[in-house]
Amino acid sequence: MNSAPSPAEIEIGIDDGSTQRASLVDHHVGARIRERRTMLGLSQQQLAKMIGVTYQQAHKYERGLNRISAGRLFEIAQVLNVPVSFFFEGLQPGVEAQPVSSRQRMFLELARNFALIDNDKHQEALSQMARALAAQSQAHQRDRDD
């Protein structure tokens, strides 16, 4: 007799024992891995090599398509220089992870590209330009508020 799956079975993706699907937690952890990898300026290929898996496997981890074992997650945390808890930050039970906005993606790309600049003077110049643009925007905002 087939009964309807329980809420717990739906949550973890058990489909009457024949198929397992990644849960919302797996998607969230994968998104956090992708976010941190991008911030460090690493490609998926580089991350895969550092943790000893294929590019395809790293891709599946980041998309939340494959579950990550505790040992592998610990290894990923070490490679990305974050505590394991980093991958669970912002996780709320029963709430699907929000996709990264275009603004967040732009910020991550900026951080990654900044990290790839190997000239300290160029990094400092870019940092000063960002400070000047931010100050100009704040002054413009104050003028509008007055």
C-alpha cells in the first residue's frame, strides 16, 4: 500500500525509497560554496582540483544537485578558509534560498576581480576611486534629502 510521503520525507527529498533529491539545505550550502569560491577568485575547476573531485562533481555540489558528505564539507571549508558553519549561515527551516540578485552577483564579481589584480598600486587606485564615488553618491543623496 502506497501512502503519501510525510512532510519530513518531502523535506529531505525521499521519493518512496527509489530516488533521493537534494534538499533546500543542499541548495543553500551549494550556493554558499559558490559565493565564497567567487569571492576568492577561484574557478570551479580550481576548487575541484583543490578538493580532489572532478569539475562536474564540484558543479553538482554548487548547484545542490549532489549531497556533500561531512568530511568533504570540512575539506571544502578548509580550502575556502571558512568555518563549516559558514555554509549554513542564513539558513531558515522551510524557507527556500533566494537566488543571488544581479547586484550581489556584481559585488561578488568585483571582489573576485579585485583579488586577481596583482599590482598593489592598482588595487589602491581602484580602492580610492570606489571611496570617491561612494562619497559623491552620499553627498548627492544628502542634497536630495534636504
